[in-house]
Amino acid sequence: MQSFGKKLRECREVKKISQNELAKLIEAHHSIIGKYERDEVKPSIDVVVKIANTLNTTVGYLLGETKDNNALQDPLMLKRLNEINNLPNKEKEALLLTLDAFLRDFKTKQAFSS
């Protein structure tokens, strides 16, 4: 698994933004970006959010929670997830069980179709 620093550098380079430019965009000192990228210093969650927004990625991607750097950027998906999260526990659990079954069936079909 890539470290935060490596993911940060990868995203920054994809956007063709220098360390100095990124520092200005997130209102930080220019030397801190290099320290983040070398994993010498860990940023606060507020800084990670600023970096993710600036680099058009997600906190989850930078922290290694997901391999997809665009995960959860779809506004309709985020809206649905927030609505699910606000359901009462019983209804949320039922919906998640249904979703799990659907995903399991889909993966099984994919495995047998290859």
C-alpha cells in the first residue's frame, strides 16, 4: 500500500502543480508539502481535506482507504449515501443486507462469465 506522501505526490504531479503552488493553494508554508511527501510529517485532517479538494481527489484515497482517487465524488452517490446514513438503524441494516446480496450476486456472475 502506498503511503500518504506517495499518494499526495502522485496526485500533485497528475495535476501538474508544484509543491510551492500546492502550498499556496492550501495556505501553508512551501516546505511542508515536501515533508508530507517524504512522510516526515503527518498533516491534520483539516489539511488533508484541503489537499484532497485542491487536487480533486478524496481524503479516503490519500489515506489509503480506497484505490480509486475519484471514489465518492459523484454528487448523486454522495447524496444517496447521506440519505442511507440518516435512516433508522433497522432500515439501514435491511438496505445494507440487500445491497450486500446484490453485490455478491454480481461478483459471482462476473466470476463465472470469464
